[in-house]
Amino acid sequence: MNKKGLIQFRFVELFTGNKISKMYHVVKTEKGVLIAEGNTDSNGLTVWISRDVGDTLYVYGLCCINLA
């Protein structure tokens, strides 16, 4: 039995460090299997993900920012 771990991602703006809420994201395995998708919460956090320790995950994000 493999050891399990919990992970949660937080999206922040690179220059200001501000949390990015409502950011659409996708998390996939190395083989392209979808693990999670959705929008970040008000703290820029994803849902908690339980995976085997050592698994590689790919995280993709798409954020629309209104600069007006």
C-alpha cells in the first residue's frame, strides 16, 4: 500500500502576492488523467487533493483579469 499525502494549491499574483479568487484551474496526472477542476475560493485555494506520495501533478490555470 502506497503512502498517501494531501495537497492544496494556492494561486497568487506574482508581483503583489495577492490571492487570486475565482481562478479556473485543472489538475492532471502525468498520464493526463483529470484529478480536479474548478475555481479557487476567496483565498485563492483549490480543493484538497489526496494522492500517493511521489506522484507528479500538472496544474493549469486560466485567469481573466479586468484591468479597467
